[in-house]
Amino acid sequence: MTTSATSFSSLPLTPAFLANLDSLGYHEMTTIQAQSLPAVLDGRDLIAQAKTGSGKTAAFGIGILHKLNPAWFAVQGLVLCPTRELADQVANELRRLARAAGNIKILTLTGGAPMRPQIASLEHGAHIVVGTPGRLRDHIGRGTIKLNHVQTLVLDEADRMTDMGFYEEIAGIVSACPVRRQTLLFSATYPEDIRRATASFLVNPLEVTVEAQHDNEKIEQRFYEIGFDERNAAVGKLLKHFKPESTLAFCNTKVHCRELAEELRQQGFPRWPCTASWNSANAMKSWCCSPTAAAPCWWPPTSPRAASISRTWAP
Ligand code: ADP
Ligand code: MG
């Protein structure tokens, strides 16, 4: 086993935990993990800024699991996520990480699901809760969740949560947690307004920023503001105009993936196989398409009234 600075074995983790990481294919820490995990395992508060797909979930997941007591049925770790899909992804990743740590119950509490089964699950006891701010606030309001034993509080994708107007809910949830706790904040961006809004949640945090690994010079981004109903047709027009060699499209729902696939088929892109799939790194349903013409491109929807198209030029 290697013991380099980026090896998980340089961290104070049990052999069983390390063996599980190895079985997950986690042989070396990602940059954000290497820069944050030593401080996280030491109990320090953290503000970590890194792009999507950089391995932030394990950076806080390992931190939560490290100090969790499986024999104590109390909510010891709480993770706030902006959406139900992200909460599900985080919970699944935590379950994989927890395999070596005993019988740990991880509960997802998000909106769009009935309250009653969630309340029943809470009554049975959970070690870690992953949830969206609105639903967690509802449970706190009804007195169906107790957060007074939370040791680790994580704000995942903090910028998206504040963009979505969740600040009041988050502040209420934070105040339901003990004052003595570890708080870890993860965000792709950390503008001044979020810094000001969240400053009171953290005590002397370590700040870690990991720049994107790609060369920005090679990426050209384009933004098109179009009507909601014109989105699918616009994608077809742009593909015909730019003739990319291969294309990866991201949509925020599976239904939209299918609609876009259908539109493109009608526009004469029969080779797009368009199997709807889950993209864990981007928290979106996505589908990948077969080669079309000159260079790869991707399409992240931003708001219902706006869509952007980026073209990534091959080096
Ligand atoms: P982020 O939250 O930064 O967007 P994720 O935590 O979702 O990123 O991780 C992105 C992907 O990388 C996931 O599929 C995860 O399983 C994988 N991953 C995370 N850390 C490692 C690692 N050290 N080695 C290999 N794969 C990793
Ligand atoms: Mg993430």
C-alpha cells in the first residue's frame, strides 16, 4: 500500500475503512480530498470550493463516518443538499463509504415524498440524515426530528441552496443543531454574498479552493437566451450549425431528455441513441449521444427561460 501524501492510508482511518475505499476504486485522494481531509478528520470547520465531480462527497462523508458511533441511535451527521436528486446521490455515496463502518442507518428526507414514512423512519433511529432545507424545516417544525446530537453539519452545494432562496430554512436548521459541532461547507463558487450569509455558521474555518483542472483557453462558452418551448428545436439548429463530432447533452429531467431525443430524431439525427442515464457527477439525468460531426459539446440547462450551449474544442 502506498503512503504518499495523496494516499488514503496517510489518514487516520481503520484498515477496514481503507480496504473498503480500495474496493470502491478509491486508490488516491482527489485534490480537494487531499487538501481537506486531514483538517476534517482533525475536527476543523471547513469551506471548500471545488468544481463538480472533484470528489467533495467523500471529503465530507469520510469526515462524518470517522467520528460516528454506530451503537448510538441519534442523528450524528446532517447533510443539507439543494435538491432531492442530489440528496439521493449523496446518501447512496455515503452508504457505499459506510459499508466498512458497521450498521449505519442513512436516511433521506426530501420534499415530494409523504411525511409519514419519513417520520416512522426517524422514530426507528437514523445516524445520518441527508435532506433538502424545506423538508428538514418541516420536520423541525413538527418536532419529528431532533438535531441536538449532530456532530457534523454539512452544507453541500451551498451556492445553489442560497440561489434557490433557502437561506432562511438553512439558518433555522443550523440553529437547531448544537453550537459545538463541526460545520463543513462545500460550494462550486463562493461569492461575497454567500460568504457573508454563511460566516456565522462556521468557526475559524480552513478555506480550501481547488481550481479547475482543465485549460480554460480550450473552452469556449456560449449563452443563448431563448423561450422555454424553443429549447429543443434550438439544440437541433445549433448542432446543425456547429456540426460537432460528438455531443454530450445534459437535461434536468428524464422526461426532457426523451423530448429532446425525439426532437433531434425528427430533425434528422437518427444516430443519437439517447439512452436516458444518471450522471452522478452532475446530478442530472443525461444522455450521451453518438458522434455527429466536428467537436464535442455539452448543454447544461440553466433556468426555464434560458439555455446555454458550450463547445469544448478538442486540443
Ligand atoms: P462532487 O461532489 O465534487 O461533484 P462527487 O463526490 O460526486 O463529486 O464525486 C464524483 C465521482 O468521483 C463519483 O463517482 C465518486 O464516486 C468518484 N470519486 C470520488 N473520490 C474518488 C477517489 N478518491 N478516487 C476515485 N473516484 C472518486
Ligand atoms: Mg457534490
